[in-house]
Amino acid sequence: MLSDNSRLTGKICLRLSMGKLYKKYMSLCQSKKLLDEVSYLMRVRRYALRTERAYCDWIRRYVKFHGMTSREDLAGGREKVELFLTHLAVQGKVAPSTQNQALNALLFLYGQVLEQPLQGVDAVRAERQQHIPVVLTPEEAQQMIALLSGAPQLVVKLLYGTGMRLMVA
């Protein structure tokens, strides 16, 4: 059981660490590095590292698409976001989930980083395409495994036998 002194010490340490985080956040805001600020806020909010990287990539693409050079260029966000998302759907021919990820990254940028929430973004939506899954028959899978040897064969057998995906390996 924790004593009152250890609880008090824990609260003081938490306040000190939050103070340090706040100071770091303020220094980032003053340095005007947008992607550093995005990364910092995502880490403080415990977003996954892959999400952080994806959001930063979408924000980088958005800034490059519009040729922005300063934070002032981010003004008029709703129209610029609509134009970017429409470009992704029409010229980029991205999947709806990809367009949604870009939208969520930009909503995070404007809502959490710039504190200018976007309302009513109405862009052309990407169309869902019908895909026929490519699945090997058990015989085809056995033939493919027979072509391998050593460690690669073992990994493929484990992946195939357990139903795991390649990202897990």
C-alpha cells in the first residue's frame, strides 16, 4: 500500500512533468514547425506511431499540393481541404478509405493543431470499386510452399497454417 508521502510525491512529479510538456509544447508552437507540432500533439494523445506517420504524410501532401509556405497559407481551410480531397478522388483515384484517412488527418490538423475546426467539408467522394479477392486453392498453396526451402519456407508455412497476414510476420 502506498503511503501518503509517495502519493503526494507522485502528484508533484506528475505536475512537474506536465509543466515540462507544456513548456515543450509552447516552444514548438513558437518555432512554427507544423509537422513537429502535429507529431508532438499526437504523441501526447497517445496515437499509434503508424497513425502519426500517415497523418504527417497527408499533411505534407496537402501543404505541397497547395504550395503553402507559411501558417497563414492554411487560412480558408474548408475550401482548400475540399479541393484537395476532390483531387484525390478524381485525379488520384484513391480508395474511399484512403480519402477518409486524408480527411481525418486534415481534420486533426485544423481542429487540434490550429484550433480552427472544419465544418461541413463537402468534397467529391471516392467511389468504392468492386474487387475480386485473389485466393489460392490449397493445392496451389502447397505447390508454392514446395518451391521454398529453409527459413522462408518455415515462415510461409506458419503464416499459411495460422491464417496470419504478412504484416504480422
